[in-house]
Amino acid sequence: MESAPLYRQVAGHYRRAIESGTLAAGDRMPSVRALMALHSVSLSTALQACRQLESDGLLEARPRSGYFVAAPLRSPLAALAEPAAALPDPAQYVGIHQRISGLLARGQHQHVHTNLGGAYCAPSLYPTEALRSAATRALRRHPMLFGEAVEPEGYQPLRSALARQALRARVQLAPEEIVITNGCTEALNLALRAVAGPGDVIAVESPTYYGLLQILESLGMRALEIPCSPQTGISLEALELAAQHYDNIRAVAVVPNLQNPLGCIMPDAHKARLVQWCEARGIALIEDDCFSATADSDAPPAAAKAWDGSGNVIHCASLHKVLAPGMRLGWIAAGKWQARVEMLKFGLSRPNEMLSQMAAADFLASGAHDRHLRRLRTRLCAQREWFAQAIAASFPAGTRLGSPRGGMHLWVELPAQISSEAVFDQALQAGIRVMPGVMFSNAGRFDHCLRVNCGTPRSAQIERALGTLAAIVQRLAG
Ligand SMILES: Cc1ncc(COP(=O)(O)O)c(C=O)c1O
């Protein structure tokens, strides 16, 4: 007679089925209800068995779809390594703007048939039809819209809808605390201008989103690269060390949820510590929260702003990645810098135009928004898996791969001798755009990495493009 707890017996049954190949990668597990009936167990036992298999890496949960057998895709590829030293990594940003802008321009001027370089998804993943209808309704209701002045801090119903949405990330905001911006890019610009000036040091993750590096340089600020774990985000120990060396850190700018490019999510305890740490030192915390709605779980991860007791956290976000890349809609909740941010926004660009705000507000307030996000998450999860498998099967030995728990990117670490800029150029010649690691840092440590966008559904064209990319990388590997 077996003496293991019941849930382990059930889990063992499926473990053996998976290990023997009876259940293959991608197969759907019997539903929890089916497990209850098949094994005469309770709901909690069936769930515990599935969770055990999930934590053993044998199953994966897909939002709203249940459990599936996890692909052994990562086995030929090692996971990303943790950053080596927890030391501050000072990078003077002279010239990085030109370098990044040069790469971007090269990428954008060359026509490509397959774009794996962006930070958004294929149009088919967005609710374009519903947004078009919402925009038409708004124009019908407000025929004089284009002749009227716009609302100063943004369209009130949109601010209300965003405040309701923030509740899910455990953030309490009044609509009046939110200012609508031209994407997260403007929100980040405003946040940085509010708290720092030319010459000031801003601590950033390393690697970090290249757009932030561009903004910093354009504002005459200096970035201090802090090592970032592919699992847990910015190293709090390295940040502490950095603060001991540099007394002019004005702000920490981070992406706690689904960091770009690594895809990591900071554990809540780290978010809480970071908020406290910044507050205790009088350093502003700028949180960039563009991707959290694409996290695999149905409940989005909490924002760092959720731990903000004093208004020291500036929360910047965007609808660009998750709702409509064609609308430049973002927002900022600037805490104690709100009045300054409102002034800066007015001085910089005046309020956003109304039509896209009205269409977005209409859509966010409808049940269709939740359905859209569920569908987006499910599709991204499946697409990431498929891209990861394709990369694992065709890239050279020594390649490492991140395993983000959401989002639309994979961070690929190639064997060290491969230049990501060479891959970028050769891929462009072949009609494929990818983002070279060289864009995500000024320190040269990611020159052999690539960020690959998985936001386009699987197709013969994508398969061919990944095959071409693999051949380029294999050639460069020698
Ligand atoms: C981390 C991060 N922040 C901000 C942005 C810019 O957002 P938006 O397009 O809303 O300006 C991006 C775009 O890729 C991003 O990845």
C-alpha cells in the first residue's frame, strides 16, 4: 500500500506518464474536475497534485485554459546566469544616444518582412474592431470634438477607468491623481524632469530598456547601471553599494514587472524593500509598468506603488503594449510630484487629444477589456513557448534563454564570441529585425545577446525567419 499523501500519489501517476512519453509536451492535463472523478479525490487534492507537478516543472498553467504538459524545451539550453558581481556599474552615457538611435534608424529604414524587434504584438492580437467602433461612437456623440478644447489632465472617464484598473495591481489612486500622457515615454520624461536635472545620476537596471537610456541622455542625466537578476530584478545589494559610492543618485528607474528585456518579475518582498530603501534615502522611485497586464497569471503582479506610503513612487504606464500600439496613450501617477508633473506636461506638450482617450475609456469600461486581456495573455504564453522551442532546437550550443512569466519578449544569450550587432545587420539584410543586446546597456556586457519579440502568431513566415536567424547565428558561432 502506498503511504505517500494522496496528492503525491496522483502527481506520481502523471509524472510517470510524462516521463514515459505517454503524455507529451503540450498535451492538456485532465481538468481538475476530471482528476477528482478519475482518482476519487477532493478538489484540494487534485489542485495540490497539479501544483506539485507545476512546481516540478512538468506542467504549466495557462490562463483560463488549465494545465498542460510543459515542454522540456529549456533542457538543451541553460537558463540565464545571475549577474556576476554585485558592484555598481558606472556608465557614462556620452554618445549612447547616437549609438542607439543609429541602430534604430538602420533597423527602421530597411524594409523587413518579419519584425521581431518591436515591443508590441501583431495587429491581430489587439481589439482594433472594437476600438474603431468606440471611436465612431465617440465622434457621433461629440460631433464638435475636433473644434473643442481638450481636458487639461486627460479625459476624466479614462482617468477613472485607469484608477479602477490600478486596483488590481493593489494600487489605490483617485482619478485626479492620474495624468494622461503621450505613452509611457512621455510619462518617464516627466518623471525624470520632476525629480532630477542635468548631471544627476539615475540608477537603472542592467540591462535596461534602451528608450530609457535615450531619454536620460537627452535630459543630460547620467545612468548608473545596477546588475539585474533574470529572476528577481534589480539587485538591491548592488543598489546599496552604489549608494555608498555615489551621493548624487536622484532616482531609481525600474521595471519591476516583466522587465524589458529580461522579463523578470520582482518578488513582492523586493518591491517593498526597494520602496522603503528609496524613501529612507530621499531617492525618488520611478516605476515603469507597461507590461504587467501580460503576466501569465489572471491576477496581475502588484505594482511597487502598492507599498508607497509617502508619494515617493512615480508610477508610469501605458496602453501601447496591451491595448493599442496605434494610440499613444500612457499615464503617470506622480505622488508628491503631481503638481510639478502637471506643470511640466503642460509646458512640454499640452494635454493629449481626446478621440483616442474616449475610445480607450469606452473599451476599458466594458467587459470586453477583460476578455481581450485574457486572450492576449493566453496567446502570448503559447507564442513564447513556441518561439523558445524553436530557438532551443536550432541555436548553437552555449545559447542561454530566459523564461519570463509573461510579456512578449525572449532574451537570448548567445555564445560569448557572437556580436549581436553582426546578427542584427545580417538579419536585416535577410529582411528580419531583432533587437541587439548592445542597445540595452552602455557597459558592453550584453553585446552577445538578442531580444526576440514573440508577439506575432506562429506562421510559416515566422518559422522561416527563425530558421534564417538560427543559420546566421550558427555561422557567426563558427
Ligand atoms: C519598459 C518600457 N518602458 C516604456 C516604453 C515606451 O512606452 P510607450 O510606447 O508607451 O511610450 C517601452 C516601449 O517599448 C518599454 O519597453
